Amino acid sequence: MLERRPARERGKANFGWLDSHHSFSFGSYYDPAHMGHSALRVINDDTVEGGAGFGTHGHRDMEIISFVTQGTMEHKDSMGNVQILPQGEFQLMSAGRGITHSEYNASPTEKLKFLQIWIVPESQGGEPGYQQKSFAAQAGVTPIITPDGENGTLKIKQQARLSQLLLTENSDLQLHLAQGRRGYVHVVEGQLSVNGQDLSAGDGLKISEISDLQVSTQADSTAMALLFELP
């Protein structure tokens, strides 16, 4: 089964310094029909004005992924990490039994755009952790996050995988989900089709009871998307 989540129907929050679009219920936006998909709980598409950001706040028992799509993010946390994330960088923070952190736009003038993604961990508690890496932007499928951290991927505390899909014009990808697994596609930019379902930037697609996926673009379109493989 395929269920499209149109970008225009996402929840919205605008605080002046932050413009955010929520694929699933978050903060003051609540929709019982959109509470997540399997272990995937949050996808927030955030735009932060220059010099602004999220002050120090806490999390626990959540795997938190940040993917910078424009600008540069400054990260600080209670584990002592002080990091800069440029465009294209992925960050995975395991909150474990508890962590505090802040995230700011490192530029005083340019906008910062990033995806904030939450995945519920397989078990609660444990030591918090921090990982960050840039993956080469190349056409096709690039594994980003896996349960075992295989082949240089970031390691997540859940039976979940995240891959980056980059499609040039008029291209096709044949993908496979293991039996019983669910999937979710989030389009970062461009336009693509998944099993005949047309998607544009900001759209999402819930996938269940389907193993084989055909992802394609037309002759006049390129695309970047994230593919989640979920329990």
C-alpha cells in the first residue's frame, strides 16, 4: 500500500525566526491520522533565519537525525560536542537516558535549512551518543544510517535504515524492501515517481506491504530524496 503525504497538507509553525513544516504531529500541530510511520516519528522541514536557533533543550529515548540542505548549523551538547554542520552533512544524536543540546544558524545573515528527523529507538535508556559525517553526493543510492554502522554508515539504535537517493534526468532505480518491512520516502528537492506515484519537494510516501520499488524521474527533472526502511 502507498499513501502519499502532500507537502501542502503538512502542519505549519512560524515564529518569525523559524518557519517549520511538520510531516507528522509535532508541537502544537496534532493530527491523529499522521502520528508517524512505524518507528519514524518526526520529519520537520525547518528554515532558520540568520543568527537564530534553538536554545539549549533536552531529549531522551530518541534517535535524532539532522540533515542540512542549505547553509550551516552550529551544534553544542552536554557531551561536550561543539560542531559545525555544512550543507550536505548528516548528524545522528542518540539521546539515550538524557541529553541537552542547542542548534543555531552559524551565519548571521544567510538562511539555514535542515530536516529534523526523529526515530524511536529499539530500547530505552543507555548512554547518549553523537555521530556526524558527510557522504559523497553521487547519483544512485547512498546508505547513510544502518543498525550496525556497516561500511562507514552512522549507527542507529533501531532496526532502521536511511539512504539518500539522487536521481539525474530520465533515470530509474530498482529498490527492494525486505519482507515485512515498511518504508517511507521524503522528497528533499525535485520531482520523482515511486511505483507510479508522482511526488514533489516536501511530499512524503508511506509504504507498507510492498517489497519492490521503482523510483524514476522524467527527462526534465532531477531529484533528491530520503528512503527510510523501517520495522
